[in-house]
Amino acid sequence: MSTALSWTELRSSGTDLGALLQFRRTGLSGSGRRRLRIAGVAVALLTVGIVVGPAYLGGDIPRDHSGRLLAVLPSLCLGFLVLASITAVASAGGREIIPREEAVVFPVSTTTDHLGALLLAPLNIAWMVQAWALLGMTSYALGPRQWWAYELPVLLWILAATAVAQVVGWLAEGVRRGRHGIAVFRVIVVLLVLVGATLVVTDRLTPLLDRSPTARLLGLALDGASGRWSSWATGVGALAVLAVGAAVLGALPARWALHRPMREELRLEAGRHPARPLPGSDLMMMLRIDRAAVWRSVPLRRGLLVLALMPGGVALAGDLEWNMLTILPGLVASGAALLFGVNTWCLDGRGALWRDSLPVSPRIAFLAKALVLAEVLLCSAAVTLVLAAIRAGRPTAPEVTALVCSTLVVSLQVVGAGMRWSIARPFAVDLRSARATPAPPVVMAGYSARLALVTTVTGLVFSGLAELDDVRYAIGTGVLLLLWSAWRLERTAQRWDDPVTRSRVISVVAG
């Protein structure tokens, strides 16, 4: 019997996907479904506002910065594809429509899994921000005349790039699951990093971006704005075919990858971990347990590596100045917290029952979780800042002070928010799967938006303080924000001291 992909399989997989989404929806409470509808309406309205609103801002057409914005549009479109591909590769092709353990009792096909990954890909604040930036920038540069015509190619490119990125993610996962796939994949990554570094150092990156195939998107947008309908229709049709074709053909590498053994996950689960001497205190023992839980999880190791290297690489290529580097720690800290920090007790899984039975103070267990999360955030931010500082030039004392204060403040802010959310809304998830997330995708999107807003505002504040001549302003502001975040973290710790609260959290994550 032929195992080739067929239209019947795609249609049945679409039906199965709808049933799985309905199954996930029925698990929400009435207030949860209401919040989901409100969030969906808010995102839709915001998207429409970003698409249309900038076109009607004051000023004659062309505006002062129209030429500059249109000139970087092809590079930004290519960047969207690259970042979407990196995200798909790091998360093994996409998000899980249903957790691995629950999928055992459901006949979920690989095509359904692929379509679910495609559908859930936009539930990411980084994806949304990039898409909004492309649409809003094009709208501002070309004005109100025939805005639908020049926005349609950009929108189709966003959809096509997302579908192509999923294909890249499935291919990477298939390679990783081969007999020597992990080594082969690492060699490919090292080669790509070396090629990228060579292009940056030799100043060949900009000429290469100028010859990017995405330059055709700028021509399509201008065709739509100018009414050249023949060439516009041809280009729009090609983009639509690319989007649909990538979405359909992505089921083939998904099937290939998902039918191969999960070598990396199985190697970790079946590995040998010899006993070590006991540490000298309860806190050190709790820290050892939590650190091992982080580094033995496949999605956490992949995600932390990407978060540490990707923002620093982008800053290195963009040649950012020191006063702009204060934004990076917040972005890295937010991303690292979304890997596990927003539901930190899920790392214990079923072992949470055993861990809670240990003769250890609840405050020590809470402190260990917070310290491990802080270590992850600070180490990731440090790697990013070291890479970004290579081409940033010689800093001034206020710039260094503001950067250090910004890193410490956003790290404590994110730790406080993550611990607070971990107690308020725990979830039972299995972080052994390479595509697992610590909370449902919709909840993760909300966490991502809130973290990004707070940390970005904080980074901008310290970016302004870096311009001042006196370091006392940055230090004073940093001390005040650290005291506020520490007070909120202490209140969360007091909630954890309550045995009823601990029992609720542990019963959920161990369920």
C-alpha cells in the first residue's frame, strides 16, 4: 500500500485537528474561554490597527523616512524567515497540539501534528511583533492609497515564511534523530555560524542582503501601491502558491522525522547518572536537584543555547551601541523564563510528591527554585552581552553601569513574575519531549506579552540613563527597582509557606 501523502489524508487531518482543538478548549473553565475570546478579539483589532493606522498618520507622501524604511524591507523579510526557522529548529518543528503522553491514546497522525504546529506557530510574541513590524512599517511608508494591495504581499510572505520555517524545523529534527544525527546536526550548526561570522567580519553581509530574493517583495508592494496590477497579480499568486505548497509539503518531512526514534530524549532518559557525595546543606542539595532537572531536559538545553547565542549574534551583526544593549538582557531573560520559569515546579513532575516529603523547609525549596531560575537568566544574558560587546566599541562608565543595573533588575523582575505565576497557575506538563512548553500555547502567549512589555520598558529606562553623565542615576533607579522586585518575591515566598497552596501546586504538577 502506498504511503504517499494524499489529499484525503490532509482533509482527515484537518478534521482531526479541529477535534483536538475542541478537546483542548473543553478543558478550559468558563472564565478561561471568556479570556481566550477577549484575547483573540484584542489581537485581531490590534492587527487591523497596525495594518491600517500608520497609513493615515500625518505627513505628505512620501514621508521623510519612507525611502529608508522601504530600503530595509527586503532584509527584514529575510530576517523574519531566518528567525522563524531558528525557532522551529530549536523547538523540533513546532509546538505540540497535544502532549506526548496524552497522544498515546489518540490516533494523531503525523500530518495532524504538522498542521497543529503550523497553527500554533503564531502564538508567540516574537512572531507577532515581527509580523506587526513588517505590516506597520510598510503601511507607514506607502500611505493610505490602496493599502490593501501593498499589504497583501507582505501578509502572504509572513504566512509563506512560517510554513517554510516549519519545513526546515522538521528536516532538522529528522537529521537529529538519525544514527549519528546529533553530531551531524552540530557540525552543520557550527559551519553555519562560521559562515555568518565570516560574512560579518568581512563586511559582505550587507551586499549579500541587497541581492536577497526578498527584494522582489518590495517590488510587489510598490506595484500594488502604483496600480500595476498585472505584475502584482503574478507575484501575489506566486506567494500564495508558495505558502500553500510549503504547508502541504511540510507533512512529508514531518512524517519522516516523527517516525524516527527520539534518540536525544531516549539517551537522556536511559543514561547512567552515578551518585555523588551529599552536599553540606539542604539548600545545596535542592540546588543540585533543580539544576539537574534543567540541564537534563532537551527543550531547555536547546532553548537556552539559542537564547544565549541568537540575540548576541543579531547585535553583533547589527553593530549596536552600548546604550542600546540595555534592551538585550530583558529579551533574553523573558525568553529563558518562558522555557520553564513560568511553571517552574513542572520540572519535578511526578517527583514533586517525593520532593515535598523531604525533611526540608518550604522556604529553602522555594529559594532553590528562584536561585536556579536566576542563574539561568543571568548566564544566558551574560553570553549575549559578551557577544554584543565585541563590536560595540569602548563604553563609558554610565553605559556600563546602566547595562549592569538593567541586567540585574530585569532578571529579578522575571524571577519574581515566574515564581508568582508558577504558584498561581500551575500546569502538569512533560518537559522530556523536545517540543514541550511549560503551559498551554495561549497561556504562553499571554505570559510572553507581559514579560516583553515589562522588560522592554525597563531596558528603555536604563538606555536613557546611560546617556547621562552621572552613574548615580542608574544606580539609584536600579536599587529602587531591585527593592520593589525583592519585596514582591518575598510575598510570593510567603504564599508558598502556606501548606494548602503547596498541596494545590504539587497535586497539579504531579497529576
